[in-house]
Amino acid sequence: MKSFLSVCVLLALALSQVKANCSGDCPDTEEVVWALSPGGGGCSVFRNKCYFDKANCTRKPPLTITTKEECQKKCADICPAIYQPTFGIYKGQTRNFGNECEKIVYTCRTGEISANCSGNCPDTEQVVWALSPGGGGCSVFRNKCYFAKANSLTITTKEKCQSLCPEICPLLYRPTTGNYRGQIREFSNDCEKNVHSCRTGESKCASESL
Ligand SMILES: *[C@@H]1O[C@H](CO)[C@@H](O)[C@H](O)[C@H]1NC(C)=O
Ligand SMILES: *[C@@H]1O[C@H](CO)[C@@H](O)[C@H](O)[C@H]1NC(C)=O
Ligand SMILES: *[C@@H]1O[C@H](CO)[C@@H](O)[C@H](O)[C@H]1NC(C)=O
């Protein structure tokens, strides 16, 4: 019985190691993993298990997964007073930091992880309406992930945004197409395509913005 159990444990370990993909792209899902470096080292926070696995693939000695509470005891206390400004996007809100260390400390203390601005976004259609600063135009994003990549826009309602759709487009003929829920639509130029999205809220397939 005992040896049967340990075979099971070994098998489970073997399977969990097979699962880690060290080179694949990670999804943007926020399911935070807290991990400690060995020997009482610092706390690292990962957006999800996929990012953890990727880091753990190359880390020697490997990281150990822990609880938020245990990890947070090891957050850095102080950062160097260097001014190398950076920012992060947290649940669609931009935050500024004096330097990278301050950003890491913020994540460690709160468990909020900046969206990955170079990662791939899922293709899910959950449209986000956003305004450019200073009363600028309306931008339509396929989902929160694409929105998060575009900096310094504010989320608004569909109605408010649509009141700022452009009224007219230049009479340029530069034909283009868009794939809307499997339907290919043709437009004379990009402006007309944007206006279509702005007026209908239909987001073209896998696009950054509209
Ligand atoms: C890892 O991900 C890459 C890129 O997505 C893929 O080509 C590769 O087949 C994956 N490997 C495994 C072992 O799943
Ligand atoms: C981290 O990687 C090591 C191999 O270097 C592996 O033994 C360990 O199971 C991994 N940790 C987790 C939590 O997957
Ligand atoms: C963001 O995504 C890119 C592409 O998938 C990846 O190479 C990079 O390591 C990610 N950055 C972070 C901080 O996870």
C-alpha cells in the first residue's frame, strides 16, 4: 500500500513537471502565485502558474510556492532613491513609480500584478470603451487586455464614447477588410472601419484597438 502511494506521488510529480512549458506564451489571466527563493530569499509574485513555471524552469535552485501571507513577510522594505520612472497597469488603472524596485514592492505588498504589455491577449470579445485624455476621441478595445496595453485612456460608457465617434472620413480609397464575428466586411479606408466599430461596438477579430 505504502509503495503504491509513493508511486502515485512520484507519478503526480512527474506529470506536474511535464506540464511546465518553458518556452510557450503565457495567458494574461490573473491567478497570482506567490513564491520564495530558497534559503530565506525574497518573495516573488507571478501573474499565474504559467509565468511561475517559466521562471522556475531556469531558476537554480528552484523556487517554492508559498502563501500570500508567508511571502509578504519577505517583501523588500526600502528601495534605492533612484529616479527611473516606470509605470504599471493594474486592473485597467495606470500607476506611476519612481523606479522598478518601487513597482516590485507595490506588487509584493498588494498582490496586484501589472498587465503584461508585450504579451498576447486572448481573443475574447468583451468590448471596453475608452476615451483619450483631454476630451479626445472614442477608442474601442476587443477586451480588457488590449485596453490595458494602450496607456493613459479612461474607461467610459458605450453611450458617452459613441457621442465622440468621428462624423466624417476622408474620401480616400484604400480598401481594407475586417472580420467581425466571422463576417468579412469591406471598407474604403481605415477611418471608415474605425467609425463602423465606434458606431456598432463590433470589434474586429484579434486587433489591438480599432
Ligand atoms: C510550448 O509552447 C510552444 C509555443 O506555444 C509550443 O510550440 C510547444 O509545443 C509547447 N511545448 C510543450 C511541451 O507543450
Ligand atoms: C520548480 O522546478 C524544479 C526543477 O528545477 C521542480 O523540481 C519543482 O517541482 C518546480 N516547482 C514547482 C512548484 O513546480
Ligand atoms: C510578456 O509577454 C511576452 C510575450 O509573451 C514574454 O516574452 C514576456 O516574458 C512577458 N513579460 C512578463 C513580465 O511576464
